[in-house]
Amino acid sequence: ARLANQIAAGEVVERPASVVKELIENSLDSGATQIDIEIEKGGHKRIVLRDNGSGIVKDELALALSRHATSKITCLDDLEAICSLGFRGEALASISSVARLTLSSKPKAQQQAWQAHCEGRDMQVEINPVAHPDGTSVDVADLFFNTPARRKFLKTEKTEFSHIDEVVRRIALSRFDVSFNLKHNGKLLRKYPAISEQGNPIKRVTAICSKEFAQQSIELNSQYQEFELKGWLVPPSDIQTNSEFQYFYVNGRVMRDKLINHAIRQAIENFSDVESSFSYVLYLTINADQVDVNVHPAKHEVRFHQARLVHDFIYRALADALKQYFE
Ligand code: ADP
Ligand code: MG
């Protein structure tokens, strides 16, 4: 079973940033509104995430660490089978197979908080009482300590942290209602306070992208039939900025997609050279039955049933906004 976890881990846990992504997604699933992340040495040494979500009851702690479709996989030949399963229900199991994982949790209704610890191939999960506020903490230490080949592939502290930073940024741009804090080596580097319903979302965009982005961007808000496109676009300019922010969300999930890129590019090129830099944070909302999202969590692919219509809608929305801006 542990072998299966380690194989799956190769897919789910590529680097510290993938651990952070899975842990944040779990916290969001649990209804957390506050997520604090502490990283040591680019995540090589330690990744700690704390949330104020629903928590995990004592009896389910061990289960949370071991939930996986084990019996199906006995050797490497079955690797493909794992891949096709996707990794749902496998993240914690996979992470714990290649690190020392401590899961502490307290649901509101439970008086006592409990902690589960397990490391590497050792299947034993120990459960002990612990002091912990409502919510869950996951502590991942010594990532890949038992898989030296993978450990060797880790990049510098700085590079691994920049990947983590990017993961947090992407998710924070999709959940304005949740507060995120990100520390590295004891320093609080990112602070994204929650934006209330009445609050101004540009505050978070400013915190995540930059003041320049917020100042130079035009706001978009287009509707057509069941499609909606909202967000911000910094018009193309010849002045090279050192940072481009290009984020496109489809129903709240960040996507990188040829069709979308093409539509954006086409709209931009009406008004600029191909070389110009431009930035955007855009949110497309579309009926869920109009779109297939690739189940592979590492791919950000999407398939629209009415591809042409979506393409032209995005193009039109951006072209109109830019036309207004440049006239
Ligand atoms: P999945 O998220 O696909 O179910 P995971 O391995 O990521 O699989 O998590 C296993 C289970 O552990 C989750 O289904 C959930 O019940 C529980 N869990 C994990 N993290 C948290 C958290 N932060 N808060 C509450 N429950 C959690
Ligand atoms: Mg999960």
C-alpha cells in the first residue's frame, strides 16, 4: 500500500508547491476562511498549514491519511491505472508516504483536539491528544526524506518558494473571501486579508499583483447569454514592465488554454505590437454543463462545448474594453 502511495506521490507531490496546493484545497473544502502557511527552507524542510475550517473528528484522522484505492496497485506496471484514477482522496496519503506528516484537528463540536502522525513507509498512524484551536493543522516535514532521487530534483530554496508563492497567489485570486498569510523562514511575506462582500476586490489584486497593476488596469464586466467575463486588464504598452500577471479563471479555477489565449491575443493585437506586454486577471463564468475540466489536477485544461462562441465572447469583451480605453 505504501508503494502505491509513493508511486502516486510521484504524480501528486512533484515539489513543495504541489503539497501547498493540495493542503490549501483541503482547507477550502473544509470551509476555512483563514489559512496560514509557514514555509521553512523553500518547503524542503517544513510546510505548515493552519486553517479554521470544519476540522476532522478523531475517528477519521487515521482514515484521512490512508484513504486510497490501494488493493488495485501492487507494482509499477499499474502506474497507469493510478494516473487514470486521478488523485482524489490520495493527497494526504501520498504526501505522508514521502514526508513526516502530522495532522492535528479539532471540530467545533469536539472538546479535545487530536493529532495523527505518520512518516514514510511506516504505515503506523499514532493518535494523541493535543492542544489545538477549532480547525486543522497539517505539518509536513522533511519532504522526500525517504526518496533521495526525488529530493535531488528539488531546486534552490528560493526557486521552490517562488513556486509556492505562485500557488498561493493563484488561489488567493480566486477566493477573495478567504484570508491568506504566507511566511517564509519566519518572515511574514504575504498578507492577503479577506475582502468582504461590500469590500473592494481591487485591494486584493493590489496586494497580489501590484499597485501599478491596480492603477493601470481597466475593469471589465461583460455579459452575453449565459457567459460572463469580469476582472481587470492592463492595456498593452511599449513600456516593458518587469512583471506580467496573466491569470484566467473559468468558474473559479485557473486555466491555461489555447482557445482562451488566442482570443485574448487577438483582442490585444488590434491595439499593439506583438511584443507589447500586457497583464490581466479575468474571470469567466459559464454554465457548468457547457464545459469539461480535465480531471488531471496538474493540467489546467478546459474544453468548451461551444468553443467558437466562447472564443468570440472573450475576444469581443476585451476588444470593446480596449477600444473604449484607446479612443
Ligand atoms: P480529498 O481531498 O481528495 O478527499 P485528501 O487526501 O486531500 O483527499 O484528504 C483526505 C480527507 O481528509 C478529506 O476528504 C477530508 O475529509 C480530510 N481533510 C483533509 N484536510 C482537511 C482539512 N484541512 N480540514 C478538514 N478535513 C480535511
Ligand atoms: Mg484533497
